[in-house]
Amino acid sequence: MKKLRIDLADRSYDILIGRNFLSRLGDHLSYFKSARRALVVTNPVVNKFYGKVLSEGLQSAGLEIECAEIPEGEAHKTLYDAQTVYDHLIENQYDRDSLLVALGGGVIGDLTGFVAATFLRGVPYIQVPTTLLSQVDSSVGGKTAVNHPQGKNLIGAFYQPRLVAIDLDTLRSLPPDEFRAGMAEIIKYGVIEDPKLFAFLEKNSEKILNQDTKCLETIIETSCAIKAKVIELDERESNYRMVLNFGHTIGHAIEALTSYSQFKHGEAVAIGMVYAAKLSCQLGKCSEGVVQKIEALVEKFGLPSNLPQFSAGEYIATMYRDKKAHNKNIRFVLVRDIGTVEIVDRVAETDIQKVLAS
Ligand code: NAD
Ligand code: GLY
């Protein structure tokens, strides 16, 4: 079992990375000596695979366990679905010493974190992420949210979990397209921070897609360590944390323009990374070779690299509406070289139009 620490003063916590340890998770809950009860929030698919083993693992720590299911899918990351969890907590008289446990991908993790941040003005929660994307990204860093009909993640809070428990064996049941979508965020870490990780991905793509144990451990540990370092430096995204949005300016626009139904988040980010790299090259920040390397790696992992057909005007209008737009400017994370990026607050519309047409 590998243990990483994310150091945030009184909000510090461990990220545990191991195999087949959900049945013993209770051994790692010494923080929660005062907790008597835990509510596991999950969806029916994940519950079927891992609900029982996790509940038994938590019972061994002397916790009384109940489970609340949210229907599967992004369409259920809403205030209405959060309300069903609040209802359960209130009807069953959960108090501040209770613990919430998010068992699932980013949808369950974001929603459970949001409920934990708001129920009784905040109760502790732990993340047990079961998708590759949630293991390397959404479970770490304390961004919690639900969606609003006007946009994704518009209602949320920064609220850190008390523990992230990553059991790599849960990835065995993950559909291959979900696995590939998670790879986009790992490629992102290579581009923003770590040329060695990028080279490792280039060299080991086949083994990674076959879920080779050693390779998975390496890329998940490295990704979590990079994310932890970024969060330690800028927990609330006042500036540096924005590097994690590499590929997301165009990625979010793709998701919104296709009504969140055509592309998985990671797929949209993959296209967004390729076009952010093209824009960087067009603006003289990086060489054509860097663009080719990013595009080739995205394609090696079976991820899309071409923009869906919308006009430049539609893309740009959607980018202005994104919550990450800043003072009515469209912000990009641009790449200088593999491992080095810069945040550019204002990119001219004409430059964006040109890259969208490329
Ligand atoms: P997801 O939570 O929708 O899970 C994808 C699918 O995989 C679902 O159908 C789920 O039921 C299934 N699944 C989950 N684990 C499984 C397993 N082990 N075996 C079989 N099936 C399994 O998608 P995701 O990609 O994990 O997360 C996307 C969400 O994360 C989005 O809502 C996005 O906004 C959010 N997100 C948040 C952050 C953050 O920092 N908080 C970062 C990135 C993304
Ligand atoms: N996924 C981006 C962030 O956590 O900031």
C-alpha cells in the first residue's frame, strides 16, 4: 500500500493507493474514532460490484453502515439528487459525528462531497473513487459540486475529504471507454508538469491499456502526487491550480455544445489539449514537434483529437459562458514544452478563430 500525504494544515489528508483493500478499509479509519455511523453514497452499478465488500470493510471499524443510491449518470448530479441524500440523513437522524463515504466515479464523488460540505454545515467524508478519472483527478483536491440546468458544476464548494482510498482492483470492472477517458487527465499531468511521465505513457501505452499492475501503480501514484502538489500550493484556484485546466477551455465548450451527451469529459479534454497545443504553437509558445507529440499520445490511447463541427462563433460564445472565463476574457493554459505550461488570461478572439479553423 502506498500512502501520499496532501498537506493543507488542518485540512490535510492521506491518499491510499493499493489493491484489494476495500474489505479492510476500516483499518485505516483511526481518524474517525468518534464516528458511529457511515452513509455510503453510490449508484446501482458500482454498488453491485463493491457495495457489500466496502460495507463489510467499514463495519470492521465498528461503524453502523447504511447505503444511499443515486441513479447512474451525469444527469443525476443535481440538487434534486443531493436532496434525496439529505432526506435520508435527516430522516435517519444522522449527526455531525457521522461520516459520508463516496463510492463511485466523479459524479458520486462530487455530489457526496457537496452534501458533506453542506449537511449540518459540514460533516466529514471520504472518497473511494472507482473510475480512472476519479482516482487521478476528481477525488483529490476538494472541488465538490452539483450541476444546474444552466451549466455544469455551478453550485458547489471547496471542501476537502478526510481520506482518499484508491483500490486499483476496482478498475477491472470499468468499461474500456471510461478507462481511456481517464487517461486524458493523466496525459494532462505529463504535459503540465512531468516530461518523465509523458515519456512513460509514450513507451507503455499498450501495457497501460491492458491494465498492467506496475504501470497502473506508477501512473496513478505520479498523477496523484502532481495533483497533491498543485493543491498544496493553491487550494482554492486563485491562480496556479488553473494549470489543471489544460485542455479544458475548448474541452468544456465541446461538452456544452454537444449537450454533455456525445463525449465523455476525458474525451473532450483530449481534443481540447490538442487544440490548446496548436494554439500555443500558433502563438509562438511551442514548436510544432510538441503539438505532434501531444496529438500522437492522445491518439495512442484511442482518444479523439478532432473538433466536432460547430462554427468558431458557437465555440467562442460557449467559452465566454464557461465559469472559468475570467473578467469576460477567455483564459487558456498554453504549453511551452512537455512539462511546462503558462496561464494566459487573455487570448484574442482572432487567434482562437484561427486555431479552430486549423
Ligand atoms: P462517472 O462518475 O459518471 O462514472 C462513469 C461511469 O462508470 C458511470 O456509468 C459509473 O456508473 C461507472 N463506474 C464507475 N466505477 C465503475 C467501476 N469500477 N466499474 C464499472 N463501472 C463503473 O464519470 P467520471 O469520469 O468518473 O467522473 C466525471 C465527473 O467528474 C463529472 O461530473 C465531472 O464534472 C467530475 N469531475 C470533477 C473533478 C473535481 O475536481 N471534482 C475533476 C474532474 C471531473
Ligand atoms: N480538475 C481540476 C481541479 O481539480 O482543479
